[in-house]
Amino acid sequence: MGKLLKWVVIVVIALIALVVAAALAVVAFVDPNDYREDIAAVVERNTGRSLAIDGDIELSFFPRLGLAVNDVALADAPGFGEEPFAEVGRVTLGVGLSSLISGEPRLDTITLEGLRLRLIRNADGEANWEQFTPPAQKAAAGQVVPVSLTPVQQDGAAPALPAMVRNARLDGVEVSDARISYRDEGAGTAFAVEPLNLSLEDVRFGAPVPLEADWQASLGEGVSLAGELAATLQVDDALREATVTGIALDLTASGDGVPAGEQTVTVTVSGEARADLAGGTYRIPELSVAGAGAELHGNAEVRTTDQGPVAAASLNVPAVSPREVMDALDMAVPETRDPDVLKRLEASTELRYSGGTLRADPLNLTLDDTTVKGTASVSDFADPAIAFDLSTESLNVDRYLPPASEGGQQAGTPGGAAAKGAGEIPVDTLRALNLDGRLAVGQLTVSGLKLSDVEVVVRAADGKLRVHPLNAALYGGNYQGDVRVDATGEEPRVQVDERLSGVSAGPLLTDMAGFERLLGTANLSLQASTAGRQTDALIKALQGQARFEFTDGAVKGINIAQMLREAVARFRGESVKEAAGERRTDFSSLTGTVQIDGGVLRNKDLQAKTPLLRLDGDGDVNLVSREMDYNLTVNVVGSLEGQGGEELAALKRVPVPLRFRGPLTGPSVELAVGEALQRAAQGRVKEKVDEKKAEVKAKAKEEIEKKVGDRLKGLFGD
């Protein structure tokens, strides 16, 4: 943009120079209008573009030499359309004859009315303000050769100006009702400045020149930007140094594209700038920007090199309340679970730009009581590649989330997610994302979970994203994860490989989902894949396997041994004894594997061991319909002493079915003790019958053998 502004200034100066040249060419003639074609020929010979003067050329000689040109248009370069590159409705200038004779010319105020500049960069990256090429040079070289509109610098020295030019004084420059439009066909961006008014007073080299300007710009997307600028400009007569001091800039944004809709936002900029024109170094030693209750302070330096511009800047945002800024911008302040957040923000950084890469190092950002430190960079702004390495000691994300609903579910819990509805993977964003970043958090609270030593590395390119390593310490154990998203196809694909080891399941499930029924030390693993954009589609396409192991734990809210005792008592018609203490089933181990197919979790090998019982499980959990159909087989084993075991003697070695049916939030539970006891009774009857049959058979065999023996004795004798 700096190069563009430079060329805009050059073009304006060139137009003035052309008019001055025209004045000198016609000063000796009575009617300069007769020489329009000659003037146009000179311009075309030197720029390769045609000049049209459709209005009158007015000339005066005494007491001042004056010139006025009306309706001037300079054609655009080939390939940029038929509209003129530049137009001027009227240009006037004058100079006192006596000042010319003295060698210190004093010019009247130069006025430009109705200036129009049409700036275009095409899809190939060519700009129409760089295409000033005489036809002779095109024919000789067969290529575009820009024409320099500035003095030539030789042997490293600054361009020399004639003494008359160095000593010249200009009462001022007045540009009124100007319009500058810009269009980048490659990037698809455009903006226009209209009107633009500019005023310079008492212009001369080596002296301060007051400058004032105001404009109205249309930036597209429903945003208008009005500006007012006041400053003092000074350029030395050797064209080596330039300074701009006393900068006072007010910018006012308005329109429905401004945050929070149609409104007005005013920003004030103050400071100064210095330029080493010979060395190509530009400095802003002091800069202040203020608006909407926030401030920014800093300094900057830009150097031109053979490899392109190199820039450095220091920026500092003093502590400010984001809530107050949003109020000033008429933006809705988001509701948060903690009403005391978003009250303090401050930031500072050192910026460096070189070779197309902008780097912030160090970068410090404080929001409320969280301070983030690290580095960040952006390369290739046309197709930005973002990198960061950030760390913070503590971060509580939940404080900034919306308040929990009246039902108490949080969006981060399974129940809350289902209630909230399906989310969507941002496919277009993933496909455009080029990211390489690392985040380390000492203490992290998110979705109710309390994590420590969190390390997240995320990389994304060419439509593929991977989060790995993804490590954290939590609830006495560790988490390791590897998450991949492939958005190159029509539907994004997701793969996860996650492991929990040595985790205390009770506090984890309580904080994560408000589930307080399962205790123990957990070791879990999950390898799964799915495809889709919406959450519902992702669940339906879920495939994979999982393994779980809980040790030294308990299932709260259900006492299977007591349920068996109560069922046996009812079956026998006896009174039911109430159990003392908490209803829970303790276990020494709980293990199993899960196969996942189409969002249905199938388990066929659950095993649980308690001091009194052994449990085997087999069944399904359907995540799509959110229902379950699960069968447990309970076996009474081991010592029957203690824990009321003597009451279950009738069930020893008798499998008892325990069935769970219905919605996950409240399945029905059926314990078929009567059925088991009937089978046990039938079994015992069968055992008695079989025993009796065996006894009868044995006795009959004994009698037969005795009779046969007696007969044999009678036949053969003793």
C-alpha cells in the first residue's frame, strides 16, 4: 500500500508538471488551444498514453503569469479498460513575473478540481499505475519499461534540484472533490475514496508546511470510513529527509458492516513520522491511537532493501476493560458464567516483518487473571500460513462460557450436547487452514474438567488437521490423544486415538458429566473413526473399538447383593430386611472391550469381581437412539460368611439374570431372582431324581449280581 500511495503522489505531481510544461510551451503564443494536439503528442511520446484536453486552455500574462486547463483526461494502459486512468476537471496555477526574474519564483496556490484516479491491479498482478511506457521503448525492447517520473539518483547521491526549484515558494496546493478508486482483481477487493480534499499552505523546501485533508472512503462490505488529518510536513532541499510532525488523525467508521451493526466508531491517531529518503528508511518514533475507550501506543520503522521492505514495530495496549469497549461500540456484552470476567485486557509485542513474514516475538497478552506469553507469525498473506508457540500458567475456559441452562446441563457434557443439538465441522475453514502451533497450559479448566501440564500441538495444511501430541495430567492419571480431521473429500473424516491411564474415575465423571455413580481407578483406550459434518451424522458413522479397566471401585446407587437378598425374601414370602448404609456395589475389578459399529457400542465380555459376586455382561448401547439393551449375569461365589452372604446360600452357583432396558437416562432394571430360584429348584429336584435313579440302579445291579452268583454256586457247587 505504501508503494501505491507513493505512485498516487507521483501521478498527481506528474499531472501538475505536465500542466507547467504546457504553460511553458505556449507562453509565447496567443491562443494555446491551437496546440492541444502538440501537447498530447509530447505526453504520449513520453508515457505511451494519450492525453485529451476537452476544455479550454486559459492563459494570462500580466501582472502574473497564469494558466488554467479544463477537462483533461489521461488514457489508461492497454488491457485496463476504456475509462481514463486520470481526469482533472480544472487545474489553475500562476507565478509572479518579478519573482521569476529574481530567481526565487513564488507561485500562487495550485488548484485541482475534480481529480479522478482509477487504480487497478489485474489478476496477473500488473498495476496500471506502473505501466507508463513510451511506444519507442516497447518496440525496441519488446517489453514494458517503466518511465521514471522522479529525478535520477547517480553515484549514491541524492537527486540534485536546480537552484530556482530549491528557492521556489508555493502559496499552497488545493485539491477538491477528488476521487480515487482501487480494485484488485486477483484478490477480489475494492475501495473508493470520494470526496477527497487536500490543502497545503506556504509550500517550500526546508520549511514546515501545514497540511490538512479530509475524505470519505467506501471500503465495501457495508463499511464507510471518514477521515480528517492535520499535520506539518517538511522536506529538505536535497530531498534527503522528510518529516511529518503534529499528526492529528480522526477516523470514523460507520455502516452495517461495523461491529454490532449500523453505528459510528471514532479513532484518533497522533504522533510523528520521519523519512530518510536517500537511505530508504521510514520511522514513526511515536504513535498513539485511541478509540472506544481503548488505546494503542508504539513506534515503527520500515527500511527498503533489495530483497523487499523490512519493518519493525513495538506496540503496547494499556489495560482496558473489554466490557467497556463493547459498550462503547454498542456491542452486546456476552453473558458469562462468571460475571467478573472480560474486565481487564492488556497486550504488548515486538513485531518484525521481512521476506513476506510478520512475526510477533515476544507476544504478551493478559485477559483478566490469565497471561499468555509466546510467539506468533504469519507468512504469505495471500495464502496465510500461521504459526504460534504460546503458554500460560492458568486458564479457566468455563468462566467465559454462557451460563448453564435451567436444566443444569452444560454444553460440554454428553447430556448438554444432545440437548443443544448438532454442531457442524467448519469444512471450508479447515480446507483453507495452514497452521502450525503449540499451546502449553499449566492448569486448565474446561467443560468442568480440571487438567494440568496440558500440551497441545496442532498442524493443518492441504485440508488435513492433526492434533498430536495432545497430553494432560488429570485426576491422578494421564491422558494422551491423537486427533485427525481430513476435509479433502466431500465429507470430512475424523480419527481419534485416545488413552486414559491411572485416572480416578469418580471425580473425573462427576466434573465432566455430573455422573457420580462409578468409582475406581480407570484405564481406558479408544480408537475410532467417523465421517460427516453434523454431530448426528458423525455419531451414526462411528466405527472403532475401546477397552476399559476399573480397579478397586464401586457402582453407587445399586447394591446387587442386597437386591438378591430382597428378591429371595420376596420369593420365599419372608419379610424384607432394609440394608444399612449407602446403596453401592463394591468391586475389585471391572473389565471389558467394546466394538463400535454405526454408533452402536457392543460389549460381550464384561467381567466384574466383588467379594461375594461375579458378574458377566453382554449387550448394546445405541448412541443414535440413546437407548440400551444390556444383560448382566450375577453369580454368587466365594465365602458366604459376612456381608449377609448366608442369606444367599440358595443362589450359590445359580446364575441370576440382571437386565437393563430403555433410554440411557433412565433404563428399567429387572432382576430375575424368581426365575433363577425356579431353575435352581428344578435343578435340585432333577438332582434328587437322578440320585434316586442311580441308587435304584445300583441296588438292582447288586441284587442281580447276588442272584447270579447264587445260581452259579448251585450249578458248580461250593
